[in-house]
Amino acid sequence: MANRVKLKVPLDGCRVCLYEDGTEVTEDYFQRLPNNTELVLLPKGQSWHGYVSDIECLLGMSDEHSRSLIEAAQNLLVAEKAPKRRRLLQDFIANLSENTDAECREEDEAWFEGIDSRFKTKSAYLKYSCESRIRGYQKEVEDSVSKLNTQKLQTEYRKVVDVMINQLKQAKYNGCYFDRQEKECNHLCTQEGWFSCQGAFDTDKCLSLHSINPYGNRESRILFSTWNLDHRIEKKRAIIPALIEAVKNRNGREVNCNYFYRLLFTIDNLKLVHIACHKKTVHNLTCDAKRVYVRIKRKEKKQSTKK
């Protein structure tokens, strides 16, 4: 008759759990476990939730342990053959190697590789990249003047566009959206520089929980350029055509420049989305016809009172 191995817990209050999911192991359950089952011995007051606990421990590692983790992961990567595991290790190493806190060129020269020398900080470059996107939208709006067929209408259109351009200049082309150091602005990132996808135009949030920190390393900076500032109400299909029609049919009314400005150039209508969440289908959203022109407040007539 084979000898049975008994479950012996060395200290009062300690518990034994399955490593994979944290299930507590009793004497009876222990006898039914297959050979080589991994167990965890927990002192009183501690809990174990399986692989989740391992991940929590890893995420809780301080920066001083990062170097050791990177070296261990690199050693595993050398011998690893499975493509999926190699990718996980590569991403893990890349994330641990991020120099997120560094801001100046001399602190993280690798991040600035390929970037013009006039940019001395990460924030300055990312602010410029946001400004460039907004300037691109501005150019599309300006070029659309050719869709008006008379000189008079083109002149009126340019006047409206000039008002919006002045607003853009005052707002510094809203470059602050990507600038983690900007204080007086609606940032799209955390103080550390993390951006989260806001989801497709027809959703309230990103179901895939995409996130990225372009301040971390050069690769993340390059990948961030594929993220889109997507117009919920579409620029080409809805906003610019509505602006053109507003100029054509104004009949003495004042076009609501601020309304169109906010639709074209601000996060009132722009969503930051991962390339996988950027739907290029027709959005079927239109401008609010009641806001196309400035409302004129009519003065109430003073009623004369009889003595």
C-alpha cells in the first residue's frame, strides 16, 4: 500500500493555496491534487489571487528593481523561440526601459533621434506635433474657398475663416492638448504623459482600453503619430459644407464663427483615438442648424404707462 503524503502547515494561522487561482487547499483536497501542483504558503492575514497576484507584485515593483527585471527578461528572450512569448517579453522590456520622467534632450538622447535640433524638450516637440495637426485642419478649411463660385462669396468666406484663425493663434493652435507641462488647458494626457484612447466616434469609451505614453521612448513617440484626432461631426462631409452653405445663405446674418471654430479645432468635437478605433465610415452626424448663425437678442419694447 502506497504511503499517503499529509498536508502539514508549519505555523498557526497559515494557509496553503493553489498558485494558479488562489483556491485554498484542505487536507482532503490535497490528497486529490496531481503531482507537481504548484502551491503557495500564506502567512496569517495575507491573500493570494493566483496569477493576478503575480501581476500585482510585478506592477508594484519600484524603479530600483527595474534594471534587474530587464536583465532577467532579456536573458529569457535570448532562449525563447515561441513568437507570442517573444513579443510579450519584448513589450515588457520596452515598457520597463522607458525614460518617462526625462524631459530634456540631454536626459534622453535616444528619444530625440531624428527630431530637429531646435526641439530641446519632449513637451515642446509633442506640442508642435499637435499644432501641426490643427494647422492641417486649418489649411483644409482655407482651401475650401475654391468651392464658392463668386468673388463676393469667397471674400465673405475668407472673413469668417480669418476670425477662426485669430482664435487659433490666441489658443496657440491648441498644442497644449499633447503637452504634459501645460497647466492652463484641457490636457489629453496625465502629468506623466499617458494618453488613453477615447473610443470611436459612436462610443463613449474605448472598449479595448488602448493607452500609450509617447514621452516614454522613441518607439512610443513614433507609434503615437498613428493615433488620430477624429472629428465626431466630420470635417469634410459635414462641417466645411455647412460653413460654405452658411456663407452662401447668410442674407445679412452673422455666421457663428465660434461654433464652427469649436467643431473644427477643439476637443468639443475632436476625439483622440487609437488607429484601430478610428472608423472611416460615414458618421451621419450634422451641424446644429440653430447654431450656424449668431442669435440676435431683440430688445423688448418699452410699454408706455397711462397716467
